[in-house]
Amino acid sequence: MGLGLQMVWWRDDFCADLVRRGLRVVRFDNRDVGRSTRVAGPGVSPWGFLRRRATATYSLGDMADDTAGLIGQVAPAGAHVVGVSLGSLIAQEVAIRHGGRTRSLVSIMGRPGDGRTGAVAKRMLVEFVRPPALDPVQGLVAAFGRIGSVGRTAQDDEDVRVAVRRSMDRGPAEDSGRQLAAILNERDRRADLGRLELPALVVHGDRDRVITPSGGRATAGAICGAELLEIPGMGHDLARWTWPTVIDGIERTVRRCTVRPAP
């Protein structure tokens, strides 16, 4: 999932729809969030989005290695890797570093790390340096209202409330500074993405002001044969009205895949 977000942000109903289509879904917490391991080391404050680089305790590649290790335990023959926002950057690294365990790739709201495409829109930087709300639940509801898709509904706001409350119940408050440092130190993956030989789908919203649409276009352009699905009105969220299109795309990508045994 995205920066600082736990696996519960993959909504139960979203995952249930994938299961109804015959797919097995595995959600997990990245390091430093939820019930995963907390890593000692420096991070950066939200003001880090104003920087070009920061001292990083670990890299996106390290987070990809975590994912590959989990795949080795739960799906030894390989998995279809899907990631959103930060998760999409990790998913790209999984496909690059662990091709034998990656059967297909779906990169949602991502970028290829070239330092130019998909940059945070300057007018959105305030969302990352805004003082935290006294009520974290309402604060995140308001934030998604600003960065999210056109046509968000009361149900989408309730989804945020549920995810925040479940996150608070599962573990201590998140400190995403080390994850942010890993993002700020991401490498240019375009050449490695160009060597991938697997079914790939890139999903992006044309109203995404956090990772701008150029990031999705550049990612799709870097991967030979990748499908680009740019959704009109979609922002930096998975509002419920986007689910049928996104889930159809995931299923379509999975069905394109032939079974490849892990090495």
C-alpha cells in the first residue's frame, strides 16, 4: 500500500471481488507499519517532500526483497504483484529484482523514478507539511477529499474512517519517515523496467495531483508491451467507482500470464 498505510487500506470488498473472480489475495504490511517489523534508524519529517534527497535507513529495493521473501513463503510458484503509490514503486522493484517470483505486474499511481515524471505537484506539497489534525480520522477524510477522485461519496469517506480505526487498533501510530526517505532516494528504474518480460498493467488517474499522470505514462512507456489504463476523474485514491475498472484490469493482466516456475 501507500506511504505509511497498513494492509487494511486494501478494502475488504475490493479484495472479495478479486476472490469471486477466482484469485487468491494476500495483503501484508510493509516494514515500519502495522504489525510488521519496525526498523531502527533515521527518517525524515513530512517536510522531506521539499527535498531531493535524504539519508535513508533502507531502500525501495530492501522493501522489495521483503515482499519477495513473503512470496517465497506463501506462493512458491510466484505471484501476481499489485502495488499502489509507494506500493507500486516497490512492486516495480520486485519485478526487476525477483523476476522468477513475479508472474505479472500491476503498477497503480506510480512512476519510474527518473526524477522528472510523476513529481508531486507543487500545489499539493501543503498536504504533506500540513500540521496533523487533532482528530486523525477526520484529518485523513479531509485529506483524501482534497487529493482524491472526482465523485467521491459518503461511502468513500466511511471507508477511510474504517481503515484509520482498524489501523489504530492493529498497532501504534505510524512513523512513515523512513519510508519517505526510501522514496526520496529511489533510483531510475526505466532501463531495468525495459528488460521485463511479463504481462504488465499501469493504472493512473488523470486527476492525480500527488504522483502526476506523467508518472504512469512514463512507467508504461518503459515496459515493453505494458497496458496503460488512465482513468478519467481518478485522483490519488481508489474511490469505489474506480473499482470495477481497476479490478477488471487486474484480472485481465493475470489472465494474460502463463505459468512460470520460480527458479
